[in-house]
Amino acid sequence: MSHSYTTGAHSVPAVRDVSLDIGPAEYVAVLGANGSGKSTLVRLINGLLLPSSGEITVNGIGTHDEAGIGTIRESVSVVFQNPDDQIVATSVEDDVAFGPENLGLARDVIRERVAWALESVGLCGLERREPHLLSGGQKQRLAIAGALAMQPHWLVLDEPTSMLDPVGRVEVLDVLEAVADSGRSVIHVTHDLSEAMRASRALVMHEGCIVFDGSPGDLLCATDRLESWSLELSPLLTLAEELRDHGIVVPRAASTPAAIVEALCR
Amino acid sequence: MSLSLVSIGYTYGRGTSFGMRALHDVSLEVAPGELVLVLGATGSGKSTLLRIAAGLLRADEGEAVLDGVSLDRGSARGVVGLIFQDAESQLFADTVLEDVAFGPRNMGASREEALASATESLRAVGLDPATFKDRSPFSLSGGEARRVAIAGVLAFHPRYLLADEPTAGLDAKGRRAMRSLLLEARAKAGVVVVSHGAEEFLADADRVIVLSGGGCALSSTPRELVATPSMFDRVGLRAPDVLEVQRLAASRRSADMPYTLDPAEAARSLTHGGGQR
């Protein structure tokens, strides 16, 4: 599939001839520079944008199929960068209930889904809280709960941590890992290589094309190409590399300070 | 010459039942040629402090002085440049060049001067004027839009430059470009960078202020903060990962080591010397 944005005389290709298959129960990190086409890809997946050429199917239904778009949006839930942009209600539980209510579900089913979604993101006990009184990390977890309440097959997140402080960031990453472990597919758009290390599969987009599709560990080995894709080892991953140079065995999956100290003190 | 805030306090909705005290007894001073880093978790008062420093809010306690005169909207105009966190949402003109030229035009520059200054600022933020000047600001990627917004501030040559989370949401190249842009700006301006992560600007800052719950939890130098990583915990922040590794290792081995932000140096001291089991 391909997609171009057209304003006046300018037509900017954002996604070029991309072919991609994402199965159930995958945790996919989508990496790439600003402007590489990541956000366009996200919007194509659930039919917010239609491709200029090619097609996207979700469980066999094409995003161009107007009759099926409702079904697609139920099975693909998207969470965006800024939590404030996606909170609609005046209490935490009402906000999570908004999606299921729109599906016309029975009251007790909605209540069950809300309770389950809030538990999944660790916000139990805050049901009556006003969303604007939550911290950044809590707000983003609320947005994820709202998406989960739709019980999607695919949870898609477009840079969900970039506006959070380091504490909120870890909270959200832990939730994503738990969602993936529970058997749903997670598609996580990020700039950050260390966040991608938590995924089972990494895709790199560059100028609208997919230039890498493999395991996150293998991606780290492509050191010479990372630079040209505007990806960079975080200070922590650099430290892990340096330690390997000094002969310390640091597992590729080690992406937290504690995991690296574990390797060091073994 | 300096931008100086002394024992500033600010309450949103002051005098109403919704009143919320966002800042109390916070001081900040920056002179041209300096970079001050303001750290703090979400909701600690960082953005309120910047709005006061930019003259957008008037502090209701303490003293705010800009180059010897009282700091307010009027005196800050054209002297203090503020880059908001979601800078790209401030873009509005038909073309990138018009958008960047808006500031200098508004400060009374002629059209020619403004366009020349805008072109130069686009170059300074790493956007080739030939490629970008006629594009719509709304057709840009997030990182490009952020840089256009910053060019719009640089174009009127502020003596003080305040940046709220300038690297949030940018890719590696964008973050590096932003960092060097702000470090270069320091040659001519006093720079204040607000951030919730310490990693990016700590090594370059002249001073660091940590806000917590609207108060000043710490006012220090980067050197001091790096040397005692436990300070991060005390003020409710996460220490940069590289420091955290050194600290955890030191406590596991019950041996102290000289802390450093540099991964290569850290690897050396973690593997040799720096305390054995």
C-alpha cells in the first residue's frame, strides 16, 4: 500500500509500497525518524486514512469497505501521543465506558469490561477520579483502558510515552507488556530503541518504506545502519554495548538498569 | 543583564474556591551566555515558572526583573522567546516562511528584513529554506513542525530563550539537532530548558533547579547532582539510567566509585577498579 498527502500543488508520499502482515499475539515495535511514515501507517491500519494505492485488510475486511469499517475499528483500537486529546468524560470509569456504551452493550457487560480494563492498566480504586486530576502516566493508562474496553485484537499506540515523565513512561511500558502477554497484539510506535527492546518484533520505517523487519536484538546489531535511520542507542544501551566490549556478558534483552547490574554482578 | 525571578509564587484561580497554588518560593536567574536546566515531574510547576519568566503570567508573590526593569508582558516582548512544549500547534500561516517571519514582522521589522531573518532562522534549525519555505506548515512531520516553530522564535533574536520540553517527541537526529541548536543559542542568549528527564541537558547546564510540588526542591550544579545520584530520589526524580546502573552496582558491591554520565567512562569504572566484590 502507498499513501500521499496532497495540499495544493504539493503531493508528499508518506508511505510507499509497504507490505506487512501482523498476526495475533504479536508485540510489534514500529521505529523510524520523524516523518518516516509511522503515524500514517497507524492511521491506515484502522481506516482513519485510506491508501492512495494498495489495500489493507483487518481479519479479512478491507478498510475501504464502508460497511465493515465499524467492525475494523472494534478490532483495532488506537491510542495517540497526547492523553489529554483522547479523554472525553468527567470520571475515570465513565471515560472507559464511553467506547462500550457506543457499541450498545448491556449495562452489566459494560461494567465488567470497565472493571477489567481498569484492572489491566492498574487504575483500580480511581474509578470516580476526575481525569484531569491524574498524572500524565495515569492519563495515558486511562486512554489505554478506554481502548482495551473495546476488547480489540490489535492495540495500536502512536508514541504513547513521548509526553510522559520517566516514571509515567515505565508505567505505560509495563502495561503494554502485560497486554501483549495476555494474547492481544500490540503495535507500538516509538523513536526509542530501548522501548522497542520489549517487543517481539521490530519494524523500522525510513522515508515511507519498511527497511527492517526482525527481532529487536538483531536490530541492535545493525549498528552502522541505525544512524541513517535516525535511530540511536540510548545511554543505557550504549553502556550495555561498552560493557560487552569489556567482556561482560550482557543479554540483548537487558533494557533496564537493574537487568544490566544483574549481568554485571553475576 | 539578567532575567531574575526571586521567591516567586503563583496561584491559579487565586481568591476563588478553585484556587490552586502552582508555585511558591521559587527563584531562577539566568544571564546571556548561561544555560539553566529546570527539572521536575509532571505537575511540579515547571511550565508555570516558564510562563512567568516569559511575562505571560504575573507572579503574585516575589519579584520578577528583566534586565533591570519589572518583568511583564510589555518588557518581555521581543526580549524573551518562549518555545512551548507542543510548539507545532502554534503554526498558523499559509507557508513556512510567512509563519517564521510573523514574529519579526510583528516587532516592526520591514517585510524584507523579516523574510531575511526568517530564512536565516530556518537554516539555523536545519531546514533548507529552498525546500521548505513554500510548504504549508500543516504538511510537515512532527519534528519538522517543531523546528519551524522554533525558527519563529529565533527569528526575532530573543535575549532570553525559554524552552519547555524541547526534545519530547523528536527522533534521535531531531534531539541532537535541538540540543546543539540550544547550545548555540547560548552564545547570544540566556537559555532556560525545562525537562522531565535529566539525561539530555544535564552535562551542558551551568545550573540545575529541581521543582517538586510547586516548590524548589534543589538548586545545584550538574557536577554536584551527578556526584550524588541519591539526590534524584530525594526530589522525586528518576536518576539517568547510566547513573542508576552505577549506583545499583555500587550498593551491590558495597564500594563507591566516581559517578559519570558518560557510558564509556562508566563501563570502564564498572569493569576495572571502582570497587571489586
